[in-house]
Amino acid sequence: MIGLVVNFLGLAILALVSRGMHLEKFAAIALAINYVVFFMHALPQNSEKFFDATGSMTYLCLVVCALLLSGGRSLRQIINPIMVMIWCIRLGSFLYARILRDGKDARFDELKKTFLRWLGIWTIQSIWCFLVASPVLITVTCQSCATAPGLLDFVGWGIWICGFLFEVIADKQKEAFRTDPANKDQFITSGLWAYSRHPNYFGEVLIWIGLCISASSCFHSFQWLAWISPVTTWILLTKVSGVPMLEKSGGTKWGLDPAYCWYMDTTPCIVPALTRPQPYAGDGYLIIND
């Protein structure tokens, strides 16, 4: 029942929003890519191996198709899709290398047991990719965006650079931590991870806020719906596939560790603290189970 509802509502949202923004063909492309990989590999192999790579490929195909179908070539219409390409190639290769190293992604173990729930994850990814990429798709395909860059563009590009660096540095710090044998079965609390439990997600949200600010230079009418891009990113990362799954797994591993409970209670989830929270001092911190 859950899988049925997720797929039905997901497809309805995808159809309505894409129609409102006149981006129906791109919604169809996003859905087609994910469903092809699902039915050709994920379902018969019961594998999530190409899930993240498919998401990156979806973003890449969407912006490339937008460029091929568009007649506009202003600086905004070139820089914004290039930023998406840089981001998705970097993130996609990082995530694919990670699953090759780890062998599997435990987040999907339960979901793979039911066809409709497993399909629903791929439907959600289609919607995610389309909604998140929508400000750039509008920028590239809309004639009103074929103008010289203005203040909003430079502000947005600056925010994108900050977000990209934040995400890359956080991922590199965690990768270095996990590959150090001395840190086996430990959780990271150093670097950017001392200021936020998920600094890479903060960087990702900033990336799409920056691109939306740039695109706002030429939005009109229902195109303002594209601001759903960073909102979608925030909701999915904090309520659906990011934070809930990771912190549930972390709770299973370290939920009885006072140092882990202290870290969870004193460190912000996404938006980093301005100053580093006090580290665990081993002074008998009390664990309270709900």
C-alpha cells in the first residue's frame, strides 16, 4: 500500500509541476532513465549498485538535453548547466566509488523486499532530479533568460561555489576518516563534521539555493515554482533518504555510546554551528532512551 501511494502521488506531482513549468519532456526523460535502470538491472539483480550513479546520469542528461534543445547561449545559460555538470560528475563518481568499495548500501535493504516500495524509490529519484534541476532547465530553455548576467547571478554563483567546496571538503574528510584503519567502527567528529552532523548535505542545499538565485533573474509566472528545488533537496535529505536512514543506522551501531549521544545532542544536524560544540569529556553523560 505504501509503495502504491508513493508511486501514484509521485507521478501525479511530476506531471502537474512539469506541466506548470512547461518542462514535460524533461520530466519524461528523468522518469525514463530511472525506470530503464530499475527494470534492466535493479529489479532483476536486486541491486542498488547503480542507484546513485543513475541519479547523477539523470541530472547530466537533463542539462545536456536542455542545451541541445535550446537556442539561447547567454553567459547564464552556459555557466549554470556547467555548474550542474561539474557537481553531478563529481558527486556521482564519488558515490559510485564508495558503493564499489563498500559492496552495498544498507539503506535499501528493507525497501528491496517489496516491488512497489523498491520501484517507489526510483520514482522518487526521478522526481527529485527533475524538481532539483528545474531552475537550470528553465534558465537554459527560456528565451527571457538569454540576457547578460546581473547582480543576482554573481551572488548565486558565489553561493554555489561555497556550497560545492563545503560538500567536497566534507566528503573528502569523511572518506579519509573511514579509510584510516585506526578509525574502524568509529564515527567522525572532526573537521567540518565537528560543526554539523551532515555538512555535505548543507553544501548540497547551498548549491541549489545559489542556482535558484541566479535563475531568479529571469523567472516569471509559474517558473517561480522552481524554488521548490532547494526545498525538495532539504526535505528529501532531512526527512526521507538522507538523515533518517543514516542516523537510524548510526543509532543501531553507537546508540549506547555516551560519546555518540553527546555528539548527536550537541551538534546541529545540517546548518553548521558558528563555533565548535564542546567535545565529549567522558564525565558520565546520561543516555535517555525515548
